[in-house]
Amino acid sequence: MDATTALVVILGYFGILFLISYFTGRNADGNTFFAGNKNSPWYVVAFGMIGATLSGVTFISVPGAVGTSGWLYFQMVLGYLLGYAVIALVLMPLYYRLKLISIYGYLKSRFGEFSYKTGAILFLISRVIGASLRLYLIALVLQLAIFDQFGLPFQGTVLISIALIYLYTFRGGIKTVVWTDTLQTLFMLLSAGLTVYLIWNQLGTELQELISTYSDSSLTKVWEWDFAPGNNFFKQFFSGAAMAIVMTGLDQDMMQKNLTIRTLKDAQKNMMWFSIALVFANILFLSLGTLLYVYGSQMGLVEFPAEGVDCSGIMIKDPVTGIMECSKTDELFPMLALNYLGPLAGIVFILGVIAAAYSSADSALTALTTSFCVDLLDFEDRDNEEAKIRIRQIVHIGFSSLLFIVIMIFNYLEEGAVIWGIFKAAGYTYGPLLGMYAFGIYTDYKVNDFFVPLVAFVAPILSYVINYFSPSIGYTFGFEIVIVNGLLTFLGLLLISKKDNKQ
């Protein structure tokens, strides 16, 4: 695909985002940035959350991962439904009753100041890692599609990406994000759907025959009933439920959008429709993955490594040399779309990937700024609005810079499908939050607040040790390690607590 064309498409897209930012950021104040003035329509939030949840990782990594794990990811997706139900029925009523701006304010009211700060710091660590992984993946794609041809180094691509996010979110904050997420979700889903259509059109195969090819292929394996592997159905299902709870319900990024809705009833309605739509969106991306592999195989563009070949990914035909080269599964979709499926597919892909990337990255940057200001700097206790605005802007720039640094680190360390890296990281960083909230909601014990940070530090370490040695006893952990982590945190809190007879 021509780099100039791709650059024009991106500039046009960002022109629309900046237009939205202008209208949503006019007369913005602290309430606008942090809470969206509490007037977001629930259906707008629900639609936008699809893009924020799926992100650029789903757009690229889920289709690519089909080659090595089929549709087994769908087992986790089904678990999400259970997790979102818990969020709507248990967590949301709690957040609305306490009238929270940051959801970690609950920990302060339930346990104390040390617990409150610990929860906020855990979120900051988790979201910096997750947002950096997502942006890293998208920056790689933009580098391949555009900036390599202009001679811009990868560092420059990352810097431009983060700078653009900062510029359209620094004034309107979460109010801007709610509306830009809606536009970005639309572009992402349209892009995936149009790519599916274009592949079908190029294959020239009858629909019935194509479906038959799917059913006979390991690319569509959905269920794993063998209990030993980490991708067993029950492990994946309950991991999915736990991941939904921690990565949405206990995540300031995702909950901040929900808390901009005026009433609890509308927020719960948003969560219900969002969770159903998310299942069908994931089916779309898994179907796209299967189609990409079917197309690549039929056209001689993709092969799985032969036995004895030193390649942990897949073999993709290089468009310049024509030689099959070992590639990561995450490279499948961009490689085919940008080089083999035609100019329209390339444009559609670029639109989809930038929409998917920025729908999660912009809200992450806003949520990081919100949590740091509200939870760690105690903004609600300050009266000088001009000083608060200056500090907020400095924090916004600070987190933008931090994302850049972390992405550069990932550029040297990352390998494999990024989506699995995000879930692995979440298992250790979000696990203590799961244990803390469960303990607070389902027990009436009073903890020794001073020792909570120690519990939240030790539990992930013990979880890692258990995960490391578990294969020696014949058990392989999947992403259910987040449940183990949460349970260890719960037990740790029990050890430092006593019965609160006043509750």
C-alpha cells in the first residue's frame, strides 16, 4: 500500500477526532475532564466501550492467534458474560451509592488510606502496562505501513502516536473520550466486516463450501475439555469472568466512562447491552482470523512451520523477496491487508487499526491522569481551580512520557501474541484488586490498613512462584492465575483483620 495514501487517511481521521475534541472540550472544567458532567447517554457509552475493550490488540492479535489456538479464546469471551453480570449487579450499585469519581475511593471508605493508595497504585501499574502493550502493537503496524517508507524511526512513530492522543484529550478528558470512542468503534467494526467481505470476494468460493472448510479445520477449534492444558474450557471460562471483573469492573479506565452516565439504571443497561454486543464482535474477529489463514494458505502466502524449523510463529511470504519468513502471528493481518488484498483493503485496515488503537489508548491516558490526580494528589480536597488545571496538565504530560518509555522497553522484550501478554500481566497486577474488593464486599471484617500494601505485594509474588512450579505436579495454569492471586490476597487480608462489630 502506498505510504502517502495511508498518511492522508490517518490525517483525515485525526481531523475528525480533533473536531470532536473541540466541541466536547469547550468550556471544560474539572468535572468535565473527570466525570463528563454526568450526562453521557448510556447507549453512546455502551457502543464506545466495545472499541475500548477490544482495542487494537483484538483487531490484530485475535485474528493472528487463531493460527495457533483456533477459537479457544471464545471460551474466555463466554466467561466475560458472567463477569459483566457481577459488575452490573454488585459493583455498579456500590460505585453509584458512594458517588465516586475514582472507584478506588471505595477502598478508602471500607479499609483506610493505605488500602486506598494501594488500589490506585495497582491500577496505575496495570494500566500503564496494558496501554503500552496495545500502543506498542499499533506503532509496529504504523511503522510497517507508513513510516518505514518515510525513513522515520520507530521511536518517532511512537512519539507521534502519543502526542496526538494527548492533544485531543488534554482539555475535554473523559467527555471527549466517550464520543471519540463511539466513532472509533464504528470504524473498527466496519473495517473488520469489510475485510471479511473482501476476502470472501477474492476467494471466489461459494458460502456453503467456505463454511464447510471452516468446520473441517483446526482453525475453528472452540472447546478444549482436557483439564491439563492451560486453555481448558473451565479454566478459560472462569478466567474470562475474573478478567472481565478486574479489567473492567475494577479498572478506573473502563468504569470512568460508566460513571459519566446519570443514573445507575442506565449504567446497568449500558453494561448489559455492551456485554452482548461484545460477544458478537469477538465472533467477527475470530471469523476474520480463520478467513485470513484460509486465504493465505490458498494463495500460497502463509504456511505453518515444518517440523524441525526454528520458528515459534508462522511463515509469511515477504512481498519484496518472495521468500517465506518466520513471523509473529500478530503480523498476519497487517501483512496480508497491506500487501496482498488490494488498495481498498489496505485503506480499510489502516482506518480500523488506528480506530482500534486510539479507542483504548485515549481513555487509558485520561484514566491514568484522573486516578493520579484524584487518588494520589487528593484533588477533591483542593479549592484552587487554576492550580488544579495546571497540575492536571502536567500529570497528563507525565503519563504520556511514561507510556513512551515503557513502549520502548517492550520493543526490546516482547515476543508472541500481544493479547496473551496483556492477560498474563493482568493476572499479577489486577489480582490483588480482586481480592481486596471481594474481601470488602463479602466480609464484615476490619483490616489493619497499615499492612494492606504488604499483602498486595506478597500475593502476586506467591502467585508467580505457584505458577512457575505447578507444571512439576502435572498442572498448567492459564489465566486463572488471577483468581489464585485474588484468593491469596483475600487470605492475607483475613490474617491482618478482626471482626468489626459496628458493621
